[in-house]
Amino acid sequence: MNVRLFRPSVGEEELANIRAAFERSWIGLGPNVGEFETRWSEFIGCRSSIGLNSATAALHLALALFNFPEGKKVLVPALTFVSSATAALYNRLEPVFVDCNPETLGLDLDDLERKYSDDCVAIVPVHLAGHPVEMDRLMDFARAKGLKVVEDCAHTAGGAYKGRKLGTWGDIGCFSFEEKKCMTTGDGGMLCSDDEELVHPARAMRWIGIDKDTWKRNAAYTDATLNARHWYYEVALLGYKYNMNDLAAGIGLAQLQKLPTFNEQRLSAIKRYLDGMSELRHITPLLPYDLSGESTYHVFGARCEQRDELMVFLKERGIATGLHYMPLTLHPLFSPWVSDVPQAMDVYDRIMTLPLFSAITNDEVDYVISALREFDANM
């Protein structure tokens, strides 16, 4: 048997939405994007959502919206994907790397408080693999210090913490719809907030700084009261080519309807993994997975002292594995900002990712568990 690490679940509903965009002959930034933004806002319970081509773009624009002075500092997890930190660099800010909680792998809030200085202006908490950071405690600290909070929700979609949707705790939430995530648009992202005035400039920033998108200009052309200057637009701020398109949004609209089922299927697979791994002596689950249904997980993984040997063992049996993620302080790009993150360095050599996707079968999960048991028994 061959078991993939990730696999998107797409079908006829997504194809139907793509076909409709083809028939409308509008596949760029158009009505699907607007509808997806509205539906997403309703889903997570926020006032404003802005569709983008990636969560990386969302993180970049989120920090840009605050217009922080150059050289100020942003508190970022040491254990995350690079985009959480490059967002600071894009805005000429400095990342301050915070160690991870050894159990949840999210921000160590004690180290966060130690790493804070008067030059810090923002925090980018990452709900690693979908497991929530303690957002109530983090927000109390942020408000006391006057820090802005940009939630990196790239690994979760629909998850909550203490009854409140992730992405709505901070000033801005950023989501990913890349192909391996809880739901997909192929590539794509969303920037969300309850502060509509704060995030409104991002609508122009995502589209080269243009203050109204092409679809709306085209629709206005049919208004008989307008003169021939329907084409007119102004660029008043520096923008980027970060917009979502109608093909991606069409996929997203179909995926959003399926997302609750996807999350239930992932959780069912995680429960099966945990049951099957319960008696292993040397291999343990990556996280303290929440089985209540409040958390939504992008990644299932394990910890093992012989991690590399286990990965080779599983590969030989057709089971794909991976690593999410290596400490950012190990990347040459971030060498000017290296800080002491002993817990992230300690777990780095022992953590790994195992197959998880909404359509994974019981037979596939059981096959992985059987291989884990065989390796564990021979350690």
C-alpha cells in the first residue's frame, strides 16, 4: 500500500463553479471572490474578509496595514513556516524569535514575555498544526503592552479556542487555502478582521494599489448616467499583485460548504491514530490533540528519538512522511536575528508528520499504525 502525506478533496461541485466562471468569461478578480469573502466572514464571524492569493500575502499586508516605523520588532514563533517571519522582513521590521511550548509546539508565552522589549510592536501567534495558542492569555499581555496581534491561522480553518473562532481573537486573522490545508482553493488566502476601517486599504493593496477592482469598473460601464470615463482609476498607495481570482474563489465556495465534514473526517482519523498508538513505548503523538471537535488540525504527527530511522522505515513501506517545521533560527536568511530557543531545538530532531487528509481511509490509517507498531517493537 502507498499512503500519501496530504491529498486535497475536490470534486464535481468545484468543477461546476469553475465551469460557471468559464461560461461567464470572467476568471480574474470578480464576483466569486466577493461572494467567497462574504461567506467566509459569515463562517468565522467577522465583519470583513479580503481574498488573496496566499496566506503569505495576508501576513505581509496585515503588518503593512499598521504602518509600523522601520526597524521595530515583531515577536514570531521559532517553530513555524518562514512566512510568519518574512512578513516582518517585507515590512522592514525585525523578527524576534520566541521559543515553543514543548507540549503544544505553539508559542511559549513565558518566553514571549522574556523576549519582549519596548521596540516590539506586534505578535504573530501561529496555531501550529491547528492546535490553538492560549489566546486569552496572549491577548491580555498584548493589550497591556500595546502590541498588535496578527493571528497566523494557516494550519486551521474553522477551529476555535474557548468557544471563539481562531482568527477572530487578534486584530487581524490570516488563513491559508493552499492545496494541503484543511480546505483548498489551489493556492489562496484570506485576511480577516472586525476592524473594517483598519483593513479596508488592503483591498487596494492586493490589486496594485487600484482603488476599485476591474469587475466593478466593468459593471459600472452599463450605467447610462456615466460618461466615457468608466475606465478611470487612481493609485494612491503602494500595492501588490496579491488578489484572489474567480477560479480559486469558485473552488473555495464549494470547499467551504464541505469544510465541516472535512474537519470531522480529519478528527475521526486522528482518533483512530491515537487509539492505535496508545500502547507504543517509543513513539508518541506530536501534540496533545483536542478530540472535542473545537480544534481543527491540518497536521497529524509523531515524536520519536529515532525519527530519521523511522522515516526511512515508513518510506520503504510506501508511507509518506515529512517535517513541519524546522526552527527558523536554522535558516541562513534569519541569521542576523538568531536567539536562544532551546525547546524548539530540542524537539526538532524528534518530530515528524504522518499522513492526514479528509479522505484518508481506515485501512490507510491502520496500515500506518501497523508500521509504527513494528518499528516500535524493534527499538
